[in-house]
Amino acid sequence: MLALNSGSSSLKFGLYRVRPGEVIRLIGGEAESIGAHAGSFHAHDASGASLLDERAALPSQEDAVRRVARLLTELKIPLPQSIGHRIVHGGPKLRQHCRIDSSVLAELEAAVVFAPLHMPAALSVIRFSMTHFPGLPQVACFDTSFHVPMPEIAHVLPIPRELRAEGVQRYGFHGLSCESIVRQLGGSLPRHLLIAHLGNGASITAVKDGRSIDTSMGLTPTGGIVMGTRCGDLDPGVFVYLARQHELDASKLEQLVDQRSGLLGISGVSQDLRELHKIADVNADARLAIDMFCYCAAKQMAAMSVALGSVDAIVFTGGIGENDAEVRALIGRHLGVIGVRLDEARNRDARDPIGDPASLCQVRVLPSQEDEQIARHADTLC
């Protein structure tokens, strides 16, 4: 099974062999900076050893898929039996993972309005994959599916009923990542779980008995906590002010909240926490960006503890959640109010679990295995 996970300027991929009870990754990799002057393409084998580290421009998502196909040929790997795609948003009508046909493709095109930062790239990859791999089953795996069980109190937005009828509601995202965490925990899955998926996009999800009951992102992946370039939750009056005083139309507002805000907007320097850490001691805005990110994440996690009633475990995942010990430590200090304590040495080394024995709940670091989940769904549906 070939898993394709497209971002606005990247494409992650993984080739998996799926057998009863196990999923084995054969190769994986990522095309980065798609559309930029200097792109890159990396690939590694099942053990993580590098197969390829290539610096070359990749003008489009289609070129990235073509490069993945060429890699399979170069390694003399047979064509996959099916291809699974991570889809951020399927709109109100597509909430369950499914095979892609013409009607599904039409619904995906209609859903672009809900996630304009992500969906055009995903659709481009799907269309090209259908052309480049004719006859292969293609599967759509939705980030929103995991959150379908959310109760009305969590998914209904306080807006007029006629807008809710159009599908304007809280959908939630990072569902494939949350699925992978629940699967990894398996028989030790706690009843009351907080999942902090922290990356360039970030969200907090409350999971009770393995089901999502609330999450920080809303109608779109722009809502929730502060992110790399996305603002997260914002006073609606800000939009009224910007439209009235600065005459910003929908397109300019969209660019502002999706591409110019968040860590980049606060710091004025970078959306990358790794870069902000390097200059935080001498750049007050970089320090503020880091502190705001951690403060917002902790506030949302504490709020989700209300949804759960109690917290048995917290899992950090995603690029930042898995790799940034300072961010985990800062969030942990804020969460002292609900009895969270981290073991300093274990947190520094990301030795799971990272909670102190005196912590009132478990604190863990687990990898987000979105692509493996895509392979599982592709196998099931094909």
C-alpha cells in the first residue's frame, strides 16, 4: 500500500506491506519545498537508513508524485496494490474513509472552501495519481473521521441554525494522528486521554474510551491554538475591524490568518520553533512566540480536562510534540495546576514515559503514524 500525505508545499510518502495483525514499512520519505527554487527529496528504508538525499527543484505536487514513482522503479519495487491519501477535510458529506470515485472526487472539490490551504494540493496529488497509476484503487482517508463521535455540545457552533444546516460546525482535524495514538496504546488505552498533536499545525483532542469528545480545531484547520503560520482562535471582532478599517476582502483575510499569523506573525522572523529557540535569548519577539505557543497549548489542554472530567494520560505527538523538550517542559509547568509533573531528565531525552512518579497522570511521547494508518485503511477498503 502506498500512502501519500500531501501538504501545501510538501509530500510525505510511505510504502507498506500490510498483513493480518501487522503493518511493515518498506520505504518512506518526503518531498519538501515543492514549488520553491530549491526543493529536496529524501527517502529511507525500513530501518531508517538513507536511500536518497536529493536537492532539486520540484515545481509541483505532480512532479513529487512522479519522483516517488521513479524511486519505486529504481529500487525495482512492484507497483502498489492501492494508494491511500490523507485528506484534511471532506466537508459535511464525506466523514468516513472511502474509495475514491467520480462522485467522491466531486465532493472533495466542493470541500476546498473548508480547507483552502490544504485541499488544492491534495486534489492535485489524487488526480495525478489516478492518471499515473491507472486502474489502481485510490482511497481517501479523512482527518475529520475520528471526530465524528463528538457530542452536539462540542461540535455545534453558536451561530444561526440555517448556517449549521450548511455544514458550518466543529469538525476537528489530525484525526489520523489521533487514530495512530489510540492504536499504539492498545490494551493500555486510558479511559481519559489528552492528545497534543504539536507541529506546524497543532491541535488538542480529548479522547474518552477511545472516542473523540472534543477538540481544539473547528470548522477549519485554522482554529484552536497558535500554530506556525495560523492564528488559531481569534476574536471575531478582529475580522470586522480588518474588513472595515483596512478593507481586507475574504482572500486577504484568509492569507492573513493562514499564512502570516501564528509564530511567524508574533516573532516577525520564523514559523519554525527550532529557529526561534536559537534566537530567543536575544530576540524578545521570538521568546514571546515560544511562550505564547506553550501557554495556548496548556490552556487548551486544561480546558479539555473539563470535557473529560479527569485526565489519566497526556500524549505529546507531532514534529514539535515528539522532538521539542523545552516546549514540553514549558507546557508541563503550566499544567501543574491539574497535577502534571514531568521528569526533567526523561523529558530532555524523550524517554517515554516522561512523567514524574508524583504526576497525577501519565505523560508520554509517542510518534504520529498517520501514513501507517492510511495504509491500514487502504488495505481494508481495497
